[in-house]
Amino acid sequence: MSLSGAELVASVLAAYIALGLVLAITMLLGGLRRFDPAAAAAPLRVKLLWFPGMATLWPVILAR
């Protein structure tokens, strides 16, 4: 099975988004406490604002 260029890009993008969503959910459910206790105490609405950024920039978060 051979993927065309567009299918390959779509597959890589889907994998990137899936990993980002998993990491963001993990961070918001408990991992945030490890990095910043004050951020872990933030209200849910603030954490929901952080969610898209965490899902998009997951390589930066993972490197920390």
C-alpha cells in the first residue's frame, strides 16, 4: 500500500493532533501539578483556554 503525498501529510497531521490531544488531556488532568502548582489550581475555564495551545505545542511541553 502506497500513500500519495497528500495522504502522507494528512496521516502525519492526524498523528500530530492525536498525540497533542492525549498530552493536553493528560496535563490538564494531573500533570500540570508537576510543572506549576499555581497553574494546577487555576479554574476550569482557564484550563480550557490553555487546552488548544497545549495540544498544538505539545513537543515544547514534552521537552520540558
